[in-house]
Amino acid sequence: MTVPRASGHPTRPHRIAVLALERVLPMEAGMPFHILGQPELPYELMLCGRTPGPVETHNGWPLTATHGLDTVRTADTVIVPAFRGFLHGAPHDAAAALRQAHHNGARIASICTGAFALASAGLLDGRRATTHWRHADDLARLYPKVEVDPDVLYVDTGNVLTSAGVASGIDLCLHLLRGDHGTAVANAIAREIVAAPHREGGQAQFIKRPPTPSNKTGLGATLEWALTHLDKPLTVADLAAHARLSTRTFARSFAAETGTTPMKWLNTARIDRARELLETTHATISHISQTCGLGTPANFRQHFRRTTGTTPSEYRQTFTTT
């Protein structure tokens, strides 16, 4: 696999502790290692238990934690994957380690019901957070100081992040990677693991899909076509015409398949393409704004800042890989 050079290689790797609590779900525990553990990335991932040694999984077989809570306390990022027994929160020693890591300045993230561990440590008090939609009511009931959003894929409040169930953990890990090292690196990893390169955290968590999807009704071909025509002033009517659907039917089908609206999806695609061009080419701002269909350079800068919180020039300086 060829991955663009990650920007800003530190003198030491960024240390990520994956805290596996009893009856951890092995799929969620493995996600950070599969996505962030690529040898091209400047991360050091460590599987941690309350003590080093075997940790029982939900499936009945053990994982071997090579580190304990001391590593959690001193990590740069801590990720807590889903675990059964989450209604009881994290054990006291694990909750204390999470609080200490957060106090030390670590970034704390959870996948699925791992949010209950963060909540029991008090790290979600006064924050917006999410978890698997099936357990969102329990999170809100047990931790009334948490602003629970049951409808999104993930929530980023700065140094505390939470994600919904299963596949949303992939989105969260790619989001972390994108924030650390840019879109080109994150997209390369996403292609390698055959995942969507970027799903916005605010997209719907639970999407009702047609009962009998087929190639005839799927919108994949239209989405691919749109990505190759971002320089054009595309409208919902243009996309609907390509899909050979009425505008109303297309909008309804689009929401069912993607969890967002056509124009929001297009805007995200344009900004993502602009990010990649800023990272991997020396193209001018004017050229990128035209290539991505973002209008004049002034309009591009305004839209880019609104979406990313920085200017195109600052973004390029931070994440350039050429």
C-alpha cells in the first residue's frame, strides 16, 4: 500500500492506548489497530487492560493486553471500544485512569458503548455525545448531564469524541487520522480498507434502506459521476436526470441511501477534493476553486474556513505532502 507521507512526523510516535474493558467487543477493539496502526503512520498503538494479561471478550475468548492502566494515564490518545456490562460504567480504577489521562491533556475517544465508560468517568458531563442508537436512551437516563444525540455517526467536541455503533468506529478513526495528517492520508487508508473515505459525523446513524436494493435503483453510479464533474454547477435536477429519476424521487432515495441531502453531500465532496488538492499539488487557489466548483477564490476561502476552521493557505502549510 502506498500512503502519502503523514505530515509533521514527531520525534516520538503519538501514543494511542486502546483500553479493552471486560467483555470487550473484539471487532471494535481491532478497528484502531487496523486503521491507525499502519506502519506508514507515526502512531504507536498499545492494547491496554486494567492490568496486563488476558481480557475476556464478548465472544468468550481472550485478548492479551500488553499494557495496563499506567499506559492509559500517560497516552496521547485513549480509545475505549464497546464492551458488555456497559450499563455499570467503567470500573473505578479504569474511570480514574481516564480522568487522569484527560487531565494530562490526552484526547479521549469511544466507540459504540465505550461512551458509557467516558460518561461514568465524568468526561461527558456538559458535552454533546453519541453511542449506538439502541442504547442512547440508557446513556441519557443514567447520565443526565450528558447531551445525548442518538442520530449521528460521531461527535467531536475537541479533546473528547464519541461514536455510534460498529461501522461508525471506522468513521471516527478516519476522522482522527484526517485531523492529524490530512485528507490524502486518510483517503489512502480508507481505500485500502474499502471504507467510505469521509462520512460527516452529523449524518444519520440509523438509515432505513429499500428492502430490495438493486443496481437499477442504487445511486452509486450517479455519485461517481458527480465526483468527476465537481467543476460543474451541479444541481439536484442534474443528479436526478443522471439517475433517471424525478427530482422528488431522487431526493428521497438519496436520503435513504446516504443519510444526508444531495447538496450537503456535494458541498462535502467539493471541500474534500479541495483538501486533497491543497495537500498533494501546488495548484493555485483560483485553479482549485474552479476545479472543485466552489466559485471565486474569495467564495472558496469563505466556504473552506466555514467548514474547516482555517484558510486554504494555512491548511496547505499544515498538511502538504509534496
